[in-house]
Amino acid sequence: MAYGKRTTRRDIAQEITDKLIARLEEGGPLPWRRPWRSSAMAMPLRSTGEAYKGINHLLLSIEAYASGYTTPYWMTFRQAKELGGCVRKGERSSMVVYYGTAKKKGEEAAPEQDGEEGDHYRFLKGYAVFNADQVEGLAERYHPVEDEIDTGVRPDALVDEFFGRMPFGIKHGHEYVAYQELSDKILMPDPSRFESAECYGATLAHEGIHASGIAKRLNRECFARYHTDKEARAAEELIAEIGARMLTARLGIAGEHIDNHAAYVKGWLRLLKSEKRHIFKAAAEAQRACDWLLEAAGVVMIDPIDDAARAA
């Protein structure tokens, strides 16, 4: 008896989760942070200049960090060719993803399915992109120097120009850093006690993400259970750290600030190993929190794009 060839579907969510787990288990600095400004670690951009968001922002930040790229621009093989460039032989691509909805067509094989709604199904699909550093023959604009990446906000003006517009307060003079829900304030040491203005701003960004999660704002479930559930605390800290990465990239600052790195990473690894889609949910929550802070400050996003609804 002859059998037709079976198509093995890629488990994209598992591939991405396994890669992040491997990065975290390597140790050292968090794979999406650098304690200095970098063109490549700014907001990851499409070839058109549109900003990647959510999980794709995180994925490309990790790839830029790991590979030492010097530019924030990413493109598909075809886009590189259309722009007059050519991907160098031997270069390896990076994965980005998008969610889509398609109509069911019998038993036809589809990308990884993510739920059904009537005669339609939602799916997760991955596609390959290359950093502009991997492409020869591109215009100079795809290789900007640091001064050319201007977000319009300077690190030393963060409190006055950004956090000063927030509905929550900032109280200095403390020996520790925390967001206090009861008073709706971020408690901070004095700015002079931080190593740099960037480090101070990154710390505020992390705590600001926490402040977005209270019931009257984004009503984040893991924030509500932060002090009673160890797993919820790890989930909230992962959201805050990813969200801080997104926000500092938007504001053009950098800085490592996690003071309990080993403990948090241990908790994150448990979450990622127990649920392959946890990182997608965390990145989505982080993006919502980042967008809430930007809206509260009246900051207009740079070419915003919804990665859940649009492919390259």
C-alpha cells in the first residue's frame, strides 16, 4: 500500500522559546539589554523605517545583541534585492513572526494553527529576515551612525519630559527601587546615586511598566498576584523587563538595572519551559504597557505597525 508524503509542521513557538531559553542559560547580561547606546539596539526597523513591535521587537533585539550588528534595519532576501543589495553568501537569517487568519480549506496543511473561529482559523507563521549588516550594496541610510538615530528625547531630560507627565508620582531618597501601588508612586534612590543618567532612566522605565499594570490602568493579572504567587511575580518581572527594553529603545537610552538577576532568570526559565507560548504573551503585555506609557506622556510612536496583523 502506498502512502502520501506527510508534511511535518514547524512548531515555531517552540523554536523561539527554545532559542530564548538557550540565551538565558548562557548567563551573563540579559540577552535584550546592553549598558550602552547602540544603533543596532535601537528600535528594530523594517526596510521602510517602520518599527517592529511585540515579540518581533524582542526577537530582533536578541539577534542584534548576539551577533553584534551595528544597524537597526532588517529586511527579507527579496527586499534586499529590490533595494539594490545582495545578502552575502553564507549569512544566516533571523526569524520574525506574524499572526494571521485564514479560511479553512478542507484538510490542506497550514502554518501552525492557534485556534479556530467558525470557518476560519488563526495561525502563527515565521519568515526570514537579514540585518542590513549582512547585505552588500545598500544605500548609506541603512547604516546610520549613532547621531543619526534621534528619538527626540535626551536621557538627562527623562523625568521632566517623560515621567513628569505620568499620572503616578516619583519619590526619591529611598535605599531601594519599587513601585508602591497604595500611594501610586515609584520609590527611587536619588539620581546622583546611579552610575549614569541612562541607568537611572532604565530603572524608571522598568518600574513604570509595573505602574501600568494596576486595576485602573491595564489590570494585569500577574501584577495583581505579584505578592502572593511566585510564578505571577516572575511573569510580571519578565513583562517589566521586556517592556523596559521597548521603552528605552523608543527613548534612546540604555542601562542594566536588574538587581536580582539570577533569581529572576531562574523564574523566567521555569515559565518558558512550562509553556512554549509564554514569551509571546509576555511580549504582547510588555508592548501594551509600553504603549500605555507613551500615550500617557503624549509621545507619538515612530511609524507604529501592528505585527499581529501584517507581514513584511
